[in-house]
Amino acid sequence: MEEWQGSWFSQPSGIWSVDSEWGFIHIYALTMTLGVLVAIAMAAIQFKRKGINTNDLLITAIVAVPMGLFGGSFFGKLNAQGVGSNAGGVGFWGLFAFWEPGMSIHGALLFGAFSGILIVYIIGRKTRVSTYVYMDCILPNILISQAIGRWGNFFNHEIVGKPLGLYNDSSVASWMPAWLRDNLTFRYTGGGPSTLNGVEMINGENYVMTPLFLIESITFLVAWIIIVFIIPGFGRWISKKPWKINSQEFSFSWKYSWKRAFFGQKEEGQQTYFEVWDKAYYKNKNEQSIEAYKQEYKNINEDNYLKRKWKQGVLLEKSNNPEGYTIIKAGVQAGMYFFFWNLIRFSLELVRPIDHLFLNNLPMASYVLVGLTMVFGLGLAILCQFVTPYLFRKPGFLFEKQYFYTEEVIDQIIKTNNPSGDKPKVEKNSIDKKALKEQKAKEKLDKILNKNK
């Protein structure tokens, strides 16, 4: 594996046609800001679809965005001029000066993502929304931000790979438009080997470089499409179908589904594909399953804590999915975000200059850390699908669907929201504890929560 330095190359004379600034507008800052806004907008759409208050997203962004700036600045300046020599010779606290040159997108995303996860965990304890649901709504959309932001790197003439060949050789990168080829050209100033990437290196000559920024932008966009649109539907594609269980109740028309999606016109007596799945699973509250859950829960008497939790979790999952549909669980999309993001980064990290890595001038440490983050993402997705739903879930939380409330959960929420013991607007005794009608309990709970906001 060839190691090389970005410092061996500099700006050519009279070739570049784009600049980092357009009047008073700094293009990199513009694309980064636009990317963040688009990611937040996409996340807000997900929040709305799941019925989550978008104020939770705003609170998370207020914390995560500044932390991302600090993280990006820290890793962007650390060892930027060689091991032990930070950008501009700054000390420890100077590493956090994000307004100064030297930013690492990977560092920004790590700091921002993990600080955001901490915030939504705290928020979710009160809102009874799983941390994994928040993560699924927010994290994959960061890929859109990254895809847009990479074009800021293009205007800065950053994130390029090894030389493809001499600029004066018209056969080199002939597939590129002239404006792209010109702005990927750098002058070799020496200091490197006689050949790099199989190309003879001549001091003072101009070389067309590999467009890593473009590769990242496209692959991030593809990864976003896979995570947001394909992975959530995969479970439904391989699952038993509601319309095969009950063809009358769950009948639908593909033609009407597409028509409704594009034109929004409702037709009496017609159901779309997604309406059928909502009716069969996502919005289905099976009273018999709730009653059965309460009875069977009391009969679980395992002495071993893990075995007891597992049996309770299996019972809770079965009671909220009595037909046993195959559904992609909350947290899988978040895990796949970490996996795809770092898979792309790891693949391209191998061809970056070592002074432009995640950990500047520390290639092995950078490869290991990015690789471990990729493995973490895959492991998280597997755990969220096959393990955590049966060990850590509780009634009354929002996961793939809103899990039903039990009497104990309602009592706990009432106590939490009325610590002084004051009577809530809706009496606790008004709940029909025998039947535990889900809708009535939810209405009562909403009134209590609204009173105490």
C-alpha cells in the first residue's frame, strides 16, 4: 500500500476555474450549512411520520451541531503538520478553534453523532420514545449532508486521491467534463517517489488527481437511499403478507397505491400498500393480546435475570406483533448508517494522502479506528434486530410502532407527572382497568402530560 503526502502537490498555474469564495460567500461554509439544513429537514419529516415532537430534534441539533464543530476542529488540526505538530502550531485548547482552518468531517460527525445520541437518550426517558427511534430518524440523513458538503471540498480543491496521469495527456480522465478535470489538477512539487499509482512523477508537471470528493458524494447518496428507503421495507418484502392472512380486510391495489403517492387523491373503499401495513401492524392494537400479555407476564418466574428478561421481552414483542410479521426493528437503520459511512470512508482512506486522514499522519491508527467504527455499526444493526428487542424494551414506548400501555406504566407516568400528589384533570380511576382500552388510556395520558408541560 503506497503512502503519499498531499503536501507534495500545490496549485497549478492558470488551470483552476473555480475558487473557494464567490464574492463574500465562502462556498465550503455554504455547502456545509445547506447540507445541515437538508439533513435536519429530512429528519423532521421522519419525526412527523412517526408522530414525534420536532422540538426534540431542535434541542438535539442545538447540542450536536456545536459539538460536531469542536470535534471536527480537534481532529482536523491534530498532528496536521506531522506527528506532534498541530496545525498552526496550536496547543491543546487551540485544537477546538473551529473558526480557524483545519476541519475533519469524520471527527465532526463522530462528536456530533455521539453527543446527539446522549441528548435523545435523556429526552426519550420523558417522551417514552426509544433512543433507537430518534437515531433512525436523524443519523441516516447525515449522509445527505455529507453528500452535499463534499462539493464544498471541490471548490476548496480538497479530498483528492492519487494521480491518474499527466494533465497534458488528453487520454487521462477523458471521461471527465473539462471543468471537473481542470479543477482536479495539481502541480507536483517533488519530495515523493519516482512513481505513484503507476504514474511517473516529474517535478513541476501537472497531474490529474482521483476525484475522491465525487466518489464520496455519490456513494453517500446511494447509501442514504439504501438505508432510508430500502432497508425499512426489506422486512415487509420477506414477511408473510397481511392480505394473504385476510384477503378481505387487507386488500389493496398497487395502481391505487402509486396514484395516491403521486396525486394524493383518496378513493372510497380503496387501500394503499402502506395503509394495509398500518392497519395490520403499525397501528394495530389487539386487545386480546394485551390481556394475554398481562396474564402470561405474571407467570414468568425465572430466577436467572437474563432468562427472565428474555422471556418477558419475547412476550412483549409477540403481544405487539401477534401475527408474527417480519419487521425491521428500531436501531437497524442507525447501525447501518455507521456501517455504510465508515465502509465508504475506510475504502477511500486507503488511497488518501496520510496527512489528510482521519488521524493525520497516523495511517494505521486511522484505519483501525475507522474500521472499528464500521464493525460497531454492523454489530449495532444485528443487536437491534435480534437481541435488544427481547432484553431492553418496555410497554408504552415508541419503537417500530407504539407499544401498548399497561396499568403499571400509566400509574408510573401519572406519579412522575404529579409528584405533589395533586389530582390530574382526568381521574386515574376513570381508566377501565379490567379492559384497559388502549385508546382511552392514551387519551388520558396525553391530557396529563399536556397539563404538566
